[in-house]
Amino acid sequence: MNYKAYIEGLSYFNGYTITDEINYQYNGSGNALIIKYLNGTNYQDSKVQPIQLAVYTNDLVATKATLDTFTNEKNNSPFYDNTDYVQQIYTTPMLLTPFDPTGNNYTHQFIINATLLISSNVNEIKEVHIDGVKYETTQRNFSYVGQADNQRNANAFLNTSNITYGSLQFNCQMILKNNALNSKLKLIRTDSSDLDTSFTIKLVYSSNNDQETYAMKLSNMTINSENQSLPILSLTFVK
């Protein structure tokens, strides 16, 4: 996986000097982004790679705006690098050394900590659409449960199971917001709408944008609201 090539291809960093590790002597002019690879963890066919991005600039305001946009838009936004599937997680940029005299300029250094989850042939649920609207979810669980009819046949010592029917269940969590989904849920929980109301659930997978669409009913809804944290809406749908 070539993370440097990925960063160089992003429009956020047009005109930046981009290099690996701390091997660049910044002269105090323009923008420079240094990629430092930290100690991570190797698995058989995957890797957890922590990274630190050091950004040097003489334009504090514009660079801060660029880095805020980059970390917000690319956080939890996976991409493919050849056969590698890479999930990227970014912290917000931190101003480390403001107004540091370098050459004839005053320069500023930002630090961004990142974690890359690298694996191959991954097929995760990357998008959730409910009633035609895409929602950002923090957690997704999709399960199939088959009902087994377990009986002993003739003189056998072991029972034999037959699956007589099955059911699908989809659970997701998201930040509770005032949107079309919440309005529909409010009508159900206040007994202002039919409890048997149907929802169109579309799941988009990371591999080739494969899609599955189901008509499902709401079976459980929980709002978790705590001090000093964002309210979380947990939903369970069944088919």
C-alpha cells in the first residue's frame, strides 16, 4: 500500500511538498507535508498502521482550513490501493508550534495522528440508505437467523435439522438528528402512525459497490442521550 501516492493524488494538497518520514529540511516558504510511519501491528493478511502527518506552513489560516476539511471528509472514508482495502481514521489537526521563526518567515507546524487499517478482499457495509436517504452510521450489524426443525429420524442416534424458515435483522447506530428518518420514527413512537410501517433499507458494500435492498419493519428503537456526549439512535429492523 502506497499511502504517499494516495496523499499526492488528493486535491487538498496541490502545491504541497510531500515526503516520507522526517527527512525534509523546510526553508520556511510554502507548504510541506511529512508522513511518519509509527509502530503498528501485522496480522497474517492485514495491518494496523499508525501514521503521523506533520504539516509545515507559513499560511496559518488557509492551512488550518484545508486540514480541517481533509480530516473531516476523509475520516472513516475507505479507499482501495490495488488489492488493499484501506480504512483511514484521522484526529483533528493540532497546532504544535505557531510563529516559529524559520528563514525570513514565521512558520507554523500542525500534527495529525492517523490510523490505517489495511487488508485485502474486504467487503464491508460502507453505506446505509433508509427510504432513499443516505445516513452516516457509526455501527452496522446485519444478521440472518434460520429456524431449525430438529428431529430424530428412524433409528438414528443423532437428530437431523431442517431449516423451515429464516429471518433477516439489521441493526445500526447513528447520531440522533432532526431529519426525515427521525420524523418518521416520532410518528411511530407517538402512536401517530401505523406500527407496521415499512422502511426501504439499502445496504451498499465496499466490494464493487454491491447493493442489497429490503423492505423491513422497525422492531426496536433506542435513544441514548448522556451529558457531554452526542445522542445516539439505535435502530433494529426485521424482514
